Amino acid sequence: MKTGTRALAALLLASLAAPLQGGAQGRVNGKVTDFAGAPVEGVIITVTTADIKTFKVSVKTDKRGQYGIIINDATHNYHMRFEKDGFIAAERDEKFKIGDVTVIDQKLQKPAEVSSGAPQLSANDTAIQVFNEGVDLLKAGDKPGAEAKFQSAVAKNPDLPQGWQALATLAYEKKDWAKALEYGQKATDLDPTLTSLYGMMGDAATRSGDKKAAAEWKKKFEEANPDTPEMLYNKGIEAYNSKKLPEAETMLTRAVEAKPDFALAHFWLGMTSFSLNKKAAAREHLQKYLELDPNGSEASTAKEILPLVK
């Protein structure tokens, strides 16, 4: 039985929820049975994703134990939970096919079957259960307890990428850069799709003084996130500092278009416009910066420049 890990919304670095794309739709069909192979009716299947915190879809299996779900945006990683009274809930993480049907069957086990010698959970499933206990502790604010659970989970299954991901994030929060890099490397080696770790890893390498590793992680992050507002902002600042003002204007404009409340991007777009003698644009973006972040680090500079662009 393939079982997945609970979504790590509390652990992942902040990310933007991508808008739904009609062309990225996928379908999920499957059947839920007990360990004897009989269909189980009325199983609640809940689908969520850490990428879109408000997304949640629930369906029930029919008399044949079958279900079907339409996923409008299959570009994300999704978490599935199967539950019904009288059975042990099962969870799994899945990547659905875009423009196609993904078939996901699931077996559910009764608690009595565990003690009666029925098929037991595999070492991987046991590790996942311990991992999920760690997620619950983390949500409750018990980080030491959660860390102990995550350590136990990877001890039971060293190939559990989400366990290493969680440990890397906790190590980063404790400013243990060496452990953050060690655990993050294990997580991304096991699951190269964990690109959300790249930015954190680059920062950990920078703070540890490892310039080579920092450059490598930065490159990976840029390759995985070529058009995020943050990447566009970074490219805009780099162009501004290199006095490539038209390029800076283009990048920073794209950044604020993608993320209208990106205060610093508005500030530097205003400064770039000021340098290009585009007073109206400079005034617009400097005012927007002060509106978004009136006490921000660049507020005094914005207030000094605004009288010059009236």
C-alpha cells in the first residue's frame, strides 16, 4: 500500500498560489477496498495542496468503492486523505497527470486487523505515521517534540524526503546552518521536486560562509523560479546596480505586475523611473511604496524624492 505524507504548509517557505489554468486540468479516479479486496462505500476522500491554502475538495466513494475528482490545476503537488469510521485513515501525496486521468486505488485497514495478524503497515508507512505525528506537534507549537518525531521517521525510513525537508527547515530556524544544509541536501537528493528549499539552502550556505555552495543553490533557485516576483525583483536590482536602467525598469515592472503589493519593488521601480527622468512613473511607484509600507526602510528616501517629481 502506498501512503503519502501530510502537507507541510507550516514548514514551507512562503510562496504565491498560482492561478488556475484551464489547460492544466487533470482527473483522478480510483477505487477504495478493504484488505480482503471488498469495495468500501462512503469513504471520504479529501484533497488539499500546500500551494493553495484555501483549496479543499471532498468526495465520497459509491457502492462500488469508486470515486472521481476533477483537478483544475494539476501543476501542484496534492495531498489525499481517505477516511471512514471503522477504518484506519490513510494519507498520501500525489502529483496528478496534466490533461489525463490519474488512477489512485487505496486499501483501508480496520483497527482489529492490526492486532489479529492481518497485513501490517510497512516500515515506510510506519515512518509516515510518525512523521504525521510530528506535523501535528509542529502545528501545536511543540517544535522540539516535532523534531524528535521527524528524526524518528527518517530513522525508520532514511528515504523519506519530507522528513529531511522538515528537519532542514527546523535546523534553519535554529540557525544551525550546517544541519540545514546537510538535511536539505538529503531531501533534494531524494526528491528533486522540492525546489521550495533552494532559496533557504542558498541563504544557509551564505550565512555559513560557503560561497561556492551559496552560488550553486542560488543558481538552482533561479533555474527553478525564473519568473517569480522575487526573482524578477532580484534581477531588477542587479540591473539597477549595474546602471542598466531600461533592463531594471522592465524587470521591476514585471515584478509589481505579478505581485502588486510588493512594496520594495515599487520603491526601486520609482527610483529607476526617477533616474530615467520619468517623473509621473516615479511619483506613482514611490507613493505606492509609502502606501504599502509607510514605515519601511526606504520610507525617508521616498519622501525626499517625491517633491522632486511633482
